[in-house]
Amino acid sequence: MAEILHASENTFDSILKDNKLVLVDFWATWCGPCRMVAPIMEQLAQHYEGKVRIAKVDVDENPGLASKFGIMSIPTVILFQDGQSVLKDVGARSFENYCEMIDAKL
């Protein structure tokens, strides 16, 4: 089973540096739509294993990262390529929608 990385303010930069493409899910435990997206992130991790890393950032535990990337609503998913934010989507989306984001940069 593919691993989802749980990023923190201490590990975030190294995750981006160590992986060409990283899809990051900014979420919180109390967020209903975030709980709907969680199994989709698991699917994406399996589907893109070896091509794209999937990471999650709990915005309550990492407010500095939420602020740095302008997270105003959750879930927010940002695709990073070579350490730079290249695509951003706010709100719960389908597996197919996230695949389109990723496929656009593969």
C-alpha cells in the first residue's frame, strides 16, 4: 500500500525537495468535506505510486504552513512541482478531478 506522508512545518520543505511532484491535502480533523477527501487521497497514493507523492497537512497543527500558502478554506489541495506550487483547488473534489490535476503535470 502506498504511503501518505503527514507533513509538518518541520518536514514540509524536505518533502517538496525530495519529490518532483507532490499533491498536498490541507485539512483538519473537524472538517466534514476533508473526511470525504481522505479516502480519495489513499486511492491517489496507490494509483500514482512511484510517480507522485501524496502528503497531508493538518492546518490546526501547522498554522504556519496554512498561512504561508494562503489556505482560507479546507480542504485545499495544492500540487507542487519541483518545490513550486503549480495548481491549487479548494473544496472536495472527485478522484477524477484530482487525477486531471496530476496528469496535467506528469
